[in-house]
Amino acid sequence: MKSLGDRAVAVLGNHDLHLVCVALGLQARGKRDTLEDVLAAADRDELVAWLRARPLFHVEGDVAMVHAGLLPEWSVPEAARLAAEVEAKLRGRDHLELLRNMYGDKPRRWKADLSGIDRLRVIINAMTRLRACTPDGAMALDYKGEPDDAPGDLVPWFDMSGRASRTHTVICGHWSALGLVVRDDLAALDSGCVWGRALSALRLEDRAVFSVPCPAVGGPEA
């Protein structure tokens, strides 16, 4: 991906940030991590620096791309502004402070007057970890199962009433139990490759979907 330069855009996800933290000595390796090829690479430092400079959110025309999801009150332009706040910190001289303090589930709800690490953590959690919300818009970060099995009050983030980002087709992944969902306002492309199901891609010009079968690798959930 790095070798493609400007011909490809990749957005940061939760496992990308975990890799950066492990490489910088801020987090221990997990038992199921599959990071060794990067951590042992001769150009490891260059790869980690490149990864730290990736965006959290990308917008192009009527399409927006994020790893996990967006909170219902965020329009696409607002989400882009909020992502830029985090990106500036990740790329700046004080990135270690952000990475040390970004872990945690609180605050679970967005407020425009949030500041400091609480503000940055909400943005990161929504864009890299979100699957479902409570009816009042709080993030339910613990839920990883299928939508039909969710407790009765939880709503997939993309089905929240009044979601402001419906102006665009939001392309996302992260929720492997959800599977492939493509509709006018959403392209959820995590079709469970890590669990031995399929790896899927969407051609934007005509919304054609291409999927290839994957061997099960038993790694962490994407």
C-alpha cells in the first residue's frame, strides 16, 4: 500500500493504531496479534511513520470513507474537521501523549464542548471502533455481534434516526459480523475475510462488488 503513493488512500483503523502503539513501546503485544512482519521489517520505523500519517477519514465527491463509523450528529464536513484535529496530533511532536491516552471507552457520547484527550478519544473511538449506538446516540463499544442479536435498544450506527452523514455514501469496514451491506448511503465491506469468509471490494463507478474467498487465519477481529 505504501508503495502505491498517491494512487491509493488508506484510513486508519483500531488495529493500525494498536500497531503504532506497540511499535513505539506504548502497548504490549496481544496474544493474537499478527504484527511480527512489520515489527521485524528492516524499514519498520519508516512504515510506522507512514502509518501514523494516514488519515482517519477521507471524502471524495459524494463518497466518504472511515474504518468503523460516524456518530449520528456528525455531518460529513464536520466529521472531516474532527478527523483533522486527531490527524494533526498524530502527525505532530506530541503524538506520544495522544497515543498514551487514547485508550478507553469514555466519554461515550459526543458533545461539541469536549476538549483535550476526551474530545480526541471520542473521535478516535467513533471512527475506528464504532458499531452500534444507544437510542440517545451513545457509543456501545462493547458490542461486536450481529445486528439481529444486539440487545433491543442498540441500533447500528448507520441506521440511527436523523444521521447527518446520509448525504454521502459512507464506505466502512470493521464490523465483520455484519457482513457485506451495500446501499445508497452505505457500503459496509468487511465480509469476514479474517474468519475464512470473503474479502470484498466495491467499484465506485457502477457500485459493482467483487469478492474472493479467504482462508481462515484466526486473527483479531478487524
